Amino acid sequence: MPAEMLPADTLATLSAHAAEADSDPAWPEVSWAALRAGGVLGWAVPRAHGGQESPYPDLLAGYERLAGACLTTCFILSQRDAACRRLRDGENAALREQLLPPLANGDTFATVGLSQLTTSRQHLGPALTARLADDAVLLDGTIPWVTGADRADHIIVGAVLHDGRQVLLVLPRGLAGLSVGPPLQLAALVGSLTAEVRCAQVRVDRRWLLAGPAVNVMTLGGRASTGGLETSCLALGLTGAAVGYLDDEASRRPELQPRAARLGEERQQLREQMYALALSGVTAAAAAANLRAGANGLVLRATQAALTAAKGAGFLRSHPAQRWARQALFFLVWSCPRPAAEATLALLAPDVCSL
């Protein structure tokens, strides 16, 4: 679906409920229903399985507009769509046939728990381990970050075998030994209901195996692991909300016009880079990391500029500027592999020799 085909009432509903979605530890029912009614849940699903299979640039354009309306709901969508892509690209055709159609029409919800293979707790031993039995995979340990965990029918997870190889598998919610912790007390995006999931000798039938065993299973078939364009896209969407506010204020306060224009120009430059990468079909890790660092730095500056322009009123919980500023911090820690983190730190805290 091209971004211009996104129903206006979908964006209006998300905007109207953005504050409560960010702050209330409850599933954003109304906003999620608006995504379903607007056909958004089919964007990342192939047509053969009941979806719309939007071209990648169109998908990013849609994410950008949704993130500007409600980052919390768009973040939940991004994690659900990540699960859809893993199913689409996985080695198990039977799971695609079974799980993608109800995801496309919104009858079920899936999410991912993969950060333990990529960015979370990498200085420690494997958070989630797997052991292969004749007809099952046995899981033990913790999945530290699972968005919408308590709502999920299925979670796409990654685990490490004793020999260092990895597996991806679909984890149905109702299995014995699986428990979902309370929602984490996040600084923002509270309604995403991100939680820790624990596995105590959880026995998963082999028919749920999605990929592996393999070394670096997340990159099988050329798939990117983390830090791709979607995360930068959401940051630019949130930047758009802050810049839009500054533009509106600048129409009445001429002193803001040069700064609002400069932030808008920077955003457009990064958007052009992002869509060029999306159209190329190949996203090099270095290019993605540099884009991510630029988007991270810009979303922090733009949201803080909006908060500054709003003055004291912006510090009230009722004002969107404080919400945008808090939400911008999320991009410093969400799916931020080492190259992207180092590039962001270089922008935020330049080396002394370069000053």
C-alpha cells in the first residue's frame, strides 16, 4: 500500500490515542483495531498468504507516517511485521501456510524475541539455550525483550546450542514451562507491553523449527540481523512529528523559522538516503549504521528543540513534546548493534582529537 493510500482516519485514531498508548500499561486496542481496519496488517505479508506484499519503499513510507502519529503502536507493528518476515523467509513452508493468513487479517498476533542473539546481554553467556531431542527442541533460559508478549499467539525466538550453533523457531504461547513476566517499566512506549519471557525445559515440537541449526542463523539467506532501515524509519517518523510542531510554531514565531527549516532539511536528506538504500535492494551494514546514527542524532535534537520551543507547557504530561523527547531516547537502545551504537556515540560524544 503506498503511503498516500493510508486512510486518514487511521492516522487520526492513532494520534488521538498516542498519549495513552505511550503511558498506560495496557494494550492499545483502539489503535490496533484502526490498523486492522485500514489494511495495515497485510503490508508485510505476501499476497499468496492473504496480504498485500507492499514494496519495501512503500512499507517504509507507511511506517514513517504511522510513527509520526503514534510511535508506540507503530513499534508494536514493526515487531509483528518482523515475525511475519521471519516466517516468510524461513525454511518451513508449512508454517508459512499455517500462520501468515491469520496474521494478515488480524485474527492472530505474533512477535519476536531475538535480541539475545544480537544486541542484548552479549557480554554474558547465552540467555536462551536449546537442546535437540529426537522429535523436539528443549528451551531453557530467558528471552529478555518481547514486545506484546502477553498478547502473542506465537513468538519467533532464537536460541543457542551447546556447540555454538543457533536455531530459530516458533514458540506457541501455551506450552508448559513458558511464563511471561510483567510489562517492563519503560521510560516510554509503555503500552507496547514489552516483557521478559522465561523458558524452563520448554519442549517445542520440531515442526515449529524455522531455521537452523546454523552459525549466525539470523543471516541465513542474506537476511539482515538487526539495525536495518525500519528502525531508522521510525526515528525519522518521530522526527517528522517534532518538526511539524516546530513549523507550526514558527508560523507565529519568526525566530524559530531558521531552526525549524534546518531540522526539516536534515530530515529530508536522511529520508533520501533511506529510500535510496531501500530502492537499491541491498543495504550494506556500514550504510545502515551511518543512517541509523544520523537518524538517532536528529530525532534527539528535533524532539528536544520541540520541547524547548514549547517552553514550560511542553514539560507537562499532557503536551506531546515531552512524550516525543522521551520516546527519542528509545532509539539509543532499540536494536542497536555495535556499529550503529559506535556511530551514534561518535556523533553524541566526538573524540577529543577531533574537537
